[in-house]
Amino acid sequence: MSRAKSRNRLQADIQAASQTEIPHIHGIGRGDVQDEFIFTFTHPQIPRGEIEIRVMPQDAAGYPRENCFLVYTNEGISSNVSSILDDAMTSTTSMCIADLLRALSRRLCNSLDSTSKKDDDEDNVAMTDAHVGTYSLDLSDDSDSDIPFEEDDDDGDFSLTDERQYTAPKNIPDDILQKIRQDFKAVRDAGFRVGNICHIEHVSAYSIMAMSIKACKLGFSSETHIALNLEPSDYVVLLMKYSGGYVSFEDALTRPAGQISLEFRLRKCAKYRPTPDEAIASFSSSHTANQPYSPRLLPFGVGTSIDLLLNGSFISMVKLRRIKNISWDDAKWLHSQVARHGWDTESIIIPAPSPRPTGGTDTNLPPILMSDHLSSGDPVSLPLVAMQFALRYLIKCRDYCMICHAKIAENFEALKPYVCGNPLCLFQYMSLGLGPSIDHEIINQEHVVDLLVSFCFASLYYTKAEKPKLREFPSGLNLQVPCVRRLEHNNLTPGGYTVPNYGALVDPLEIEVFWSDSKATITDRSYATRPDLTAGQWVVIHTSHAATKGGSASFDLEIFHWARIEAAYGSELLLHIASRHPVPMVLEDLSRVVAHDWDNTRPTFGRLVLCNQSLDELESSEDKAFSLRLLLLALPSVTEMRTYLIGNQSRQLATWNRIPSAAMKLLRWIIASNRSFIIQLENPPSQEFNPADPRDKRPDRSHERISGLDGWMQFRFAQGSPEKEALFLSSLREVTKPHRTLLAWHGSAIGNWHSIIREGLDFKVTTNGRAYGNGVYFSRSFDYSLNYTTAFGLPLIWPHSSLQITQAISLNELVNLPHKFQHSVSCYVVDVLHWIQCRYLFIRPRQPEISPATPKRTNKNRVEEFEQDPNYAITGPKNEKVFIPRIAIPSLQQPRHPVHSIPRELDRGRGDDTDDEDIDDVNFLACKDRIQSHSSGAELSMSLFPRTQTYEEPQTDFRPGTLDFSKLPQFAVPSYATKPAQQTIQRELQKLEKVQSSTPLHELGWYLHIDKIDNMFQWIVELHSFDPTLPLAKDMKAAGITSIVLEIRFLRGFPLTPPFIRVIQPRFLPFANGGGGHVTAGGAMCMELLTNTGWSPVSSMESVLLQVRLAMCNLEPKPARLAKSTGDTTGGSRILQYSIREAVEAYMRAAALHRWEVPTELKEIAMN
């Protein structure tokens, strides 16, 4: 059943129960929050005769099968009644509403009625829903078992106690379990982590698996990480939930998409897998804002958008790709056509071929996603297809609409994802709450939000000669603006009222306002019954008040009061007055309005207009701009918003009654539509860091500030998708000069910046002429560019802004090819847009003193300076030199990576790219059968540990995978292969796999063939990449050998006894003949560490391999050399090997010579 249908059934069942006669229960109705319902229970033993009980479904979208109920009351009750209500939480899974109420009534009556002589067994019958089925889920962390409810043949009375006998969980068939393991092993083999979350191996109502990858492996720049709210250390986790049985790729192809019970959630997590509780909660639709998400498993805006695609179109797109052999983009387009025209795919012709073949390589993807599993010839794993699909859209999220997921026309200026031009998509984007969190942005980036609102306010300014600068209005949001028009409007209704020097009220109502009581009386009784005067409706009230200026001159102060109707009783309106401001807006008058004592003001006559005019229905851009400016005047300052939010962690700005709903929508649009990376480089003085608030995250970035610009506030500013950055870096290859880039200033009026930060620097609109041709104009001189910022004064400044921005200018990095610019003498004119990258944004506040002075550079805080091209160096204010930190110029960060590679600053020690895998996850993928003997238990396939793809070309002649294992000795699984020993060796394998997958081959020097381990008690390791100056390395090169092949055998007593390590091939020159390197005549390693005398149970195998390699490289007393006959270069490639017997014998001789104690079980391996 779909989520919507489940919730609809819940509401229908509540409605049906309210019309059904249930003993002792009446008054069933809606509660205070969504899905909650209340009822009254009556009984003579209750002191008042009745109590009101509240019921909250815990998973309304899973009702009834996956839902249980929280039952409680706010009234004082006895302990026995309280116990019954508390028991309901754990005993009501899968129940429908009617059965729940009947069982509650019966159980409460049994407890309260002391004269009841009902059979005790009735109180011990489990509660169930006979109409739906029997399901119960144990969601604890340490059990995947289901304890099914037992049906009762009684008359439908069930108890709320859970006194059932334990029933062993039923295993799923072995062939299905093996298919699950095979599919998720393919995920692990592809380089992802896999977590078995819950209910995989047993019959259950649902099961959840997790697939993950660390965000630093996705090739994002540091700006993109911040823009997507993903730390490099975060794991991107795809949760896959299937209900009623596992869904394989073959199932997906053969069954209708609507009948496939698969759900996905893309989240970020501190670990590679969440806990079962966290995973289950992520699929629950009953999560509310007052229930904080787990700090380890969090949603993020892009992830929620991808959830919509995965849960809506993914399966159908998989089918279309398979049938038509097309790309994902073509499959998405075809799916949209299919949805319009029906499921006749043959009648739809793809208008153009795919931009690349289905199985081709997309060079804009990181290496781990280069392979398209769906187009491979291998058996297809649906989980792996889903993981690659989700990450592909995550990496390319800027290229697609976040709602309809259609490919957006080429847009290199987008650093953040957004929606297409369809107004419906914008409406859904805002309604679903996608994109950045307003609360998070306000708490952590107060100045940035202030800047965005200020730029929008300035862009709405217009004159008779000039239209608003805003290029795109928020259409499709159903913004309900006040019925107020600008004075220039020619179509005012006859009943309108003109506010002097401001605008005109449309169809106002005459009222009298009683300020102390926050109520108003409509004086024109003919309008008292208007249907639009309802609770919750926002209105604007206009009043005039006498004021004085300069102590003597008096004037009428026109004021707008923003209010919400709380209740309407005929002609009486109860109001909540949220804010007020003068019109026209004058800062001096605003101070008068704020300081006025309104509670002691006598009743005032005024006029009321409704906020019910649709912005989309206004015809001219001037009318729309006028209405939007009025909405922005209703907003409090960003500082006030932040103060409200940090006052209580449970607060949300959307529920603050201080902000009109339309103004809240506009604020969200302003923040969400910003597709640039802007981050403040200093915290406002008003921002006190609150470490107890997890939302308060503000790293110190003061070291990135540019000195020499006192009085200007600084922001890091970046635009452009990774594709544009790639084109920029590619263009640098044309530059042969030592300085491949140069810097330049760009100044523009503050009314233009709203569009600039959304669409980038371009030359679509001509503002100041184009004396030197088409292109974007820059200058090396700060003062020259400052002339183009054109501060018009107060009408452009948002009155509630703390910044009070008067001017704005950006610092940009250009490709150092001035001879190819349109002009490069008095200024730069660049017509190739991908040669431009914004780096900094500077704004000048009306009161420059609020901007902190740049600290002087000292030896303690000195950072490396960016070295400019001396022929094109920029100057700061008054032609002074400016200090630019090298860190501000991304193109200088080494190495210069292509789009898909990992930036060095994000590749934070790839040896720490994963946390330790849970041993249960390892065992789940490794086990081939459900029950194994000692022998087969040791034969766990460790091919689930593939070597992670590296990102550099190997700097060694060694190549993994070239060793012929058919010519190497293999010994049988020993009889002592116990489970504890296996687990110990597995842990060592995990550690080595992590090191091996994250360290370049030439740095590591050894290679463990984990994928070839069929017997965990025998490892094959190759030592390679020796110092070329070593005699051993020279002998290897001469013999055409690239590695020394070692065998490691774990004995019965491991880890209390050491492993046995020997060389298999090639043969070394014996010590007696001038050889060395601690290799005995039989090939065993002659090291005290590898005897009982020198061994420590806490020694790690990584340290053992390191010490073996160091011993082999040791030149004292003699260097290791290869035997002259080690290779046959005449007619074959046979390399002479040591036998296990001669190795053991040589080892024991050496130990006896040095008087080292050897393991007693050593002789066992010589007999294998």
C-alpha cells in the first residue's frame, strides 16, 4: 500500500470508528497535531466519571501493518490505568483503529471493575488485527528476530499485555539469502561499504540494508562540500528497505513498478552504517520538527530530492534502460513521455541519440563511478545499480531540476542545485522544504542572509525611467500580498484610499483599533459578515498619527500594522499584531514607531486591507516589485530572527507568529534560490557561539581575509559548477607564463547583485555602456571599479538590515591571456565566461565601523601570500597594495585536478578513509551457507575486500593480478580452524585491506592478495617496489622479476604463537655463499620476532610485514641477493621455488643456532 493510501486509510478508519458504537468510548475526534485523534473513556470508577485519552500513530504511512500507537492522557490517572496506556506502545503493532479502541475499552474496564470475574486468560491474549495479518517487529539493535502475534479465536477482545511465549524466527530460503549476499557483495566489490541493518536473514514485514561511501571520495571541491552541507568525513549512505520479500533485478524487470515494495533514503552519516533505530526512523513519516534527527544520520536537501526520484521513477527508468539500451538521461525523458502517453514505449521515439553510448565512460564522474554496472555483462545487482544511480544524481545535481529531475539547459553558473523554470516545480520545491535550511543559514551565516535579503530589496527599486533590476520574480509560489498598489497604478477601484506619498489601499474596510486589547471593530456593518475575514488571515491596517519633527513642526505619520486575525465575531476582530512600520519607510520615523507606547494609545480609526492578492496576477514588474518590497518591510531583522532561534533549540522560524506567511515564503525563496557559494569571513559581534546548540557551526576563516580593505566586510564568493571550474583549469594549460592567472575587480550597483549571485557575471544587460565591446568589464584598480558601484542612497537599503549595504565589489580570478581579451589596456573586457572565476565579495556598510579591521600580519598568524603577475598586479583603495592569501586562489592548490579527482585539501589521509567494518557485516557477505562445519567455516571467501581504486598512476613496475596462483602451493583448511581464530584473522584482514586500499603501491611496498584467500590460514603476499639502489632490486630487474612472493601460515596457537613466514619464490643466495637479508637457505625468514621468544600477541600483521620487508632490505651483515639460477630466461618463465619442508627445516636450524624457542605445532605444517 502506498504511503498516501495508508494515511488515507488511517483517517477513514478514525472517521468510521467515530460512527461506531464502542462500549465506554465516545467523542472520537481530531487531536492537536496531524494524525493524532482523541476520545473520551467513561467508567464509574474514574473520579470524574470520564477521562480524555489521546492516541498518536507512530508510522501513519505504514498503517496498519508497520504502525503502532502511543496512547496517553494529560489528566491525573491511577497507576493501573497508566500501566495499560503505557503497554499499548509495545503491543499495538498492526492494529486497526476499531480493534485498538475495543481492546483498550475492554482492558480498562477489566482493570477498573473490581467485580468483574472474567476469565484471566482473556487478559493474556495478544492484541492483533485479524483483518490485516499478524506482524510484530523487534527493532532492538541486537536482534533481527520477529516475534509474531498469535491470532485468537475469541470474540475479538485482546489484551494490551505481551506475555507470549517466544517463537523462533523463521529463516528465509537459502537461495534467496544467497541472492541477497551475491547482490550486496557486488556492491562491496565495486568499492562501497555495506551494512546489514535489520531483518535480512529472517521472514519479516520489512528489511533494511545500507550502502555507503565517504564524501571525500566523490571529488567535490571544498566549496561544493559546504554548498551541499556535506563534510568530507561524512558518509553518504543509501538505505534500501524492501517489504514482503527481497526484490532482485530480475523481479524489477518482470513485475509492474507499482507492485515492487522498495523504498530508498539518501542520508549523510558519521559512520558507514547507521544503527537499526536510526535507519528505521528515517523511513518513518511521523517525524516532526520537534523530534530532532539523530546527530549521526541526517537528511540533506539534495538527498531528499534524490529520494523522490528513487522512490518514484527509478524502477521504471531501469526497465527503460534495459529495454531501449539508452542512457539514464534518455530513460528519464522517455519515462516522462510514457507518463503522459501511457505505457506504449514503442510509439515513443527518442528525438536525439544519447550524448554518449550507454556503456561509455563519463569523465565528469569520480573513478569509483566510471563503470556503469547496469550496462555490464555481469549478473546485475539491483542495489549496486541504485547506489550508482543515486550518486550519479548527487554528483550532477546542479544539472537537474530538484523536483521533476529534468535536465536543465546548460548553466555553468550554478554551484547549488535548484529547480527548472516550471512554476509548479518551484511551488513544490518550496512546499516540500527542499534546499538549504533557513534556520541553519540564519544561525550560522547571519551576515550572508542579511546580504541576500538586502540585495533582493535593492533589486526591487525602480523609478519612472528605470525598471526593477530583478530579472526573475518568484512566480508559482502563490504569494498572497497586501491589497496595496503603487501610486502610479492607473486602475484603482473607486472605493480605494490613497496613502500620501506612498500608495493606495484597494477595497479597504473602515475600522476602529483598540490597541491595549489587540482587537478591532469594523465600523461599516455592511462588511461585517465578509467570508474572507477568518481566523488565520493576514491583514494590513493603516492608521495616521500626529508626530513632531525637530521639536516643533508637526506632521501626520502614516503607519502600516501587520496583523493576523485570531478570531472573528461578527464585526469584532481579535488580532495578533506582529509588526509595524511607517510608510514611506524613513529610518528616523521607524525609530519613532518602535519606541511608541502602543498599549497606552487611545483607540484609533483606520483602514484594513487583506493580504489575499496573488502576486502572479499582478501585471507589471513595477507592481510586483512594489508588493515584494512591502513584504520585505514586514520581516524582522536577521539578528532578531537568529536571537529567536537560538533561544530554544526546538524553535523554527516558520512557526514564529512574528512573520507573515507570505513574507516567510519570500524569505525562503531568497535564500533557496541563491546558487552561489557565499560565506562570511568574520562572525557578527552579536553572534555568541553556543556549543550546546548542534546547529551552531561556524569555523574560523579569518586567515582567508584580504588585508588593506578596512571598512569593507569580506565574504568568500564562488560561482560555477565543477564543469565550469574544469573549463577554467583547462584554459590555464594555454598559459605558458609562470603566473597562469591574474586578479581583477568588478564593481556593480547593489541592485544588480541579486541577479549576479544567481546567474553569474555575464553581459546580457547593458548598464553603463560598452565602450570597449561585449564582455564583462574588470579593472586592476579598486578605485576605478568602485566608480561603477553607484550608491543611490537610502531607497536601496533594506531598513531592517544590520549591514545597511551601500556598495558591493568582487575580486575575480581570470585566465592570464590578456592578449585574447576584447580589451586589456584601460580595463579588461572578457567575453569568454569560463575564463572568469569569482573569489571574493566585498560590501561596504552604511556604518563602516561595524566591519572589523583586518589584523596585521605577524609571524604568528602569517599565511602564504599569492604572488601576482608583476605586469598585472591589482591595487586596493587609494592605490595601496593589498595582501592576498594564497589559499584564496583554488587554481594554485596542488595538484591541479580534473573535475572527477579528489582535491588535496579534502583527501585527508586516505588511510583513514573508512572506519572499522562491523564483523557481522563481514560475516554476512562472506558466508555461503547458513550452517557450516569447522572446515567450511575457514573457507570464507574474502573477495568482498576488493582493492579500492587508486587515484594516481602507480609509480612502480609492480602490477597486482599478474601472479599465477595455479603454480603456488595450496594447503587444506586445518582442523583447528575455530571460529575465534577465524575472527581474529578477519580483523587483521580488515585492517590490512584498509591500509592497502588507501596507500599508493609504491609507498606501501607489499601487496596482499585478499581476493584470492580461500583458506584464511594461508596468505600470499608480494613484496615489491624496493629501493632501486639495493643489490636485491638490481638482481630482480636483471631477472625480470617485480616481486618477492611470501607465504604466511597461521598456526594452531595464533595469536599466542607467531605466524610462519617464508619466501616461496624466487630463490635467494644462501648466507654461506654471500647472501643476506635474513632469508635462510630454505627460504624461511630468520627473525626473532617470528619465534615464541620474540613474538607478542598484540603484534599486528601490518607491523610484521613492515619488519619483514625492512629485514630483507637490511645490508648488514650482508645484503640480500638472488640466486643466479632464479629465473629461466631461455625458453620459459619458470621461477624456482622453495618447498615448505626445506623452509621449516631451515627455520628450526636457525632458531636452534640463536637459541630461540619455536612453536611446538610448527611441524604440523611441514606435513601438509
